[in-house]
Amino acid sequence: MKKENVENLVVSEVTEFESQLLEMIKSAHEGDEKSLEIITKMKKAIGSF
């Protein structure tokens, strides 16, 4: 795969992830239990690095 193609793929994957994360944060802020649980697990995972 060409470097340019890889860079474009990374940009699109990051953009998609950020969009999904924003939606989950909004849902958690509105009190969605599943979203709160996911965010808690993500914080624990990030803290373990």
C-alpha cells in the first residue's frame, strides 16, 4: 500500500472514531447507561498504559 493511501485511510478511520466517540459522549451526558459503561471501561483501559 502506498504511503499516501495509508495516510488517507488513517485520517478516515480517525474521523469515524471521533464521530462515534462524540455521539457516545453525548448519550452518556444525557444519562444513557450503556454509554456511561463504555466510557468508564475506556478510561480504565487508557489509564492502564
